[in-house]
Amino acid sequence: MDELSADELRGTAFAANLRRAFGAPVEGDLPTRFAVLLDRLGEVQSPQRPRHADPHRLGA
């Protein structure tokens, strides 16, 4: 059984929400215009910082 990483699950949920917002079917391949939009968003998105960047910070 294949399990998705947290990033893959987040991306799948985002794609489904994008489809719903624009009235596209939730199942099936992502329409080309949405795929292009996601690629552009991925290019401008800042890289994620490690969760434990500051070990002395509490409640992070």
C-alpha cells in the first residue's frame, strides 16, 4: 500500500479545493490551467524552514 507524505497530502487537498472553487470535477487529472498555476505557485513559494530550527524556543 502506498502512503503519501504530508506534502503530497497537502498538495492533493489543495488541488481538490482548487477544482471545487472553479467548478471542476474533484476526481481525475488536474486541468492544464490549474497545473500551470500550481507550478507557478511552487516557483515563488519560499522553502519551508525546519520545524525545530531553534531548539531553545518553547511552544514552537
